[in-house]
Amino acid sequence: MTSTRSVVLLGSTGSIGTQAVEVLERHPDQFRVEALSAGGSNLGLLARQAVRLRVDQVAVADARARGDLWDALAEAASAAGDPAYRPQILTGPDASEELAGSGADLVLNAITGSIGLRPTLAALRAGSTLALANKESLIVGGALVTAAAAPGQIVPVDSEHSAIVQCLRGGRPDEVRRLVLTASGGPFRGMRRAELAGVTPQQALRHPNFAMGTVITTNSATLVNKGLEVIEAHLLFGVPFARIDVVVHPQQQIHSMVEFHDGSTIAQIGPPRMFVPIALGLSWPHRLPDADTPCDWGAPGSWEFHPLDDEAFPAVRLARQVGEAGGTYPAVYNAANEECVAAFHAGRIGFTDIVDSVSAVVHRHAEGNSVAGSSVDLTVDDVLAADAWARKAACAMMAP
């Protein structure tokens, strides 16, 4: 990289966002962070990030948090010896979308959930490079997002898709036989469906390799996350679902692989952390030096690979079905899952009920044609209507 990139970081206080701030702070000569946004649940952290990066704008989705954010910024600025620092504050549900559309060189969308769709589209319309950690916006937006993106405008930050992008440098698109996404298997790898019925929310949050938020960690336990990633891979790389496989690799040293038609396979290998995918998302197509510590090839160790158990973990199979259906079906899958995860953690349903309930909502969507299912002429309003319908249907299904 030869010039400084202007950056807008959405979702700065989450897992990906906080790690992105670390990467950005280590390379102040290459990035200028212009704005940060967050939901508003951790205003102290958001304020400290803003002061350290000296951003021009700070946004929170919770409009009621304006006064508290001012206080947090004043406190953080005073503690840093910079009491005069006062950025512009934006609040409300459209604040992140406004920042995303500001025309920065790069927008890193690390918001969790389908609320990231409008910011994703705003960044693409503004011509910014979109470093996409918010997989849900691509999945629920589908053809809307891919149609809005210029070639190469979206750079994936998910470790699996970042790995595939790196592997694809080793061959032409017409030489690709299949994509292989790796999955840790989550905390319940090897368990049968009957054993899963009694697992607790606390057990579901014990991911073996990553520390993430409640929704993403639970999605990793159910393998819904992997189902979403299969849809994401199809949309990002244009590879048919029949040529996208999932293999369980507990050590998560191989982040994903590309198999070519001559029989060779290229794998991207690295520690089970997110620094490399984040750094690549920010600097693509260049690499930032020392983004993470490489593997120690002199240390003894072994790697395992297992087939995915679709009977115990049917989420990936269901995701393939909704991905093939296209239109608003992925939005229904994602929204129903978010409601079911919340119900599971509230003690209203069991672990296996999560995907079972999502499947039931998807099938109701198909039978009732409640919202347009076709990808043809899909609009943001269609997607959001399907999202709202699925949430209502899931909640009604789980009501006592």
C-alpha cells in the first residue's frame, strides 16, 4: 500500500470491531479512521476507541444514548489528556447507513445481523471497498447486494471466505472443481441428536477456539453459522451449491480450501484467530506485515478431518435448500434463527428446537407464499418484510 486509506468501521465494539481497532492502531501510517459506529451497549469502549483514533464522527443506533455518549467521550478525552476533542455524533437506526455512504475508501461492516443490509448497500452505492464481516447482509440481500457490487468491491472478512479468496489466487475460476469450507464442529462435535436435546445455553457458549457474541457462538454450536457461510460462498464466488462442501476440522488451522480440476488442493493455514482475515480485509490485495503469529511448524501436532453429521446438525442441509430457493428464503432462515436463539437463551425452547423451529418457519414461508420468494425484482422492502414475517412466525410458534 502506497497511500493512506480512509476507513469507516461499523460495529466497532463487537468481537471483530475491537480486533480491527487493534490492527488499525498498529498501522497508523496506512489508515485514517474517519468514523466509528456501534449499537450503544458499551458507550465507554466506543468513546475510548474514538479518542484513541481521533475519528471525526461517532454513531450509535440507540437514539436515547446521545447524552450518555457525550459524557463518555468527555471522560475518555479528559483521561487521554485531550479534553478539547469532540467528534460529531450521529444517533438512530439510520446512523450507520449514513456513515457507510460517506464515500470513505473502505467500509468495514462488522455489525451483527440483518440490520447490516442497508449499510452494506450504502457503502457499495458510494463506491467504497466493502470489507464484509456482516455475512447476514449478503445472505439476506442476495441478488440485491451482488447486483450493487462492482467486481472486487466486496472483500470477505469471514475467515473461511478470506481463506478461499487467498486460495483462488492459485488458479483461474474455470479451474475450480469445488470449495471446501472447514468447521470446528463447535462444542458438541461428535454428539448424536438425542444427546443434544438437553444441552444448556451455557454449554452452547463454550466454543472450543473463539470468543464471540451470543448469537454467533450459538450459531457455531448449531452449525447455522456454517449454513450461512455456504450461502455466502455461493454468492461471493458464483460456485453452485453442489460444489461447496463442508468438512469438520476441530483444530481450525486450515481455514478453508479450494480443490482444482487437476486434483490439487490449495489450503490457507493460520492460527484460529481473526487478525489475518481482518488485516487482509483492510489492506486487500496487499498484506500487512506481522498481522498474526504464524504456525510453529517445528512443534509436534496433528490435524483431524471428519464428515459433517447432517442428522445431528441439519442446519447446513437446510441452508442449502433456502440458498437454492433464493429470493427471500435466506432472510427467513436468518431472521427465524435469531429469534430462536434468543428463545433458547431465555429458556423457552431446547437446543435442537432452534433449527427445527427455523425449518418449520421456512416451510410455512414456502407453503403460504407470505412474502415474495423470487430473486427477480427483489427489493429491500421485500427482504425486510420477509425478515419481519419470519420473526413474527417464529415467536408465535414458540409462544407458550
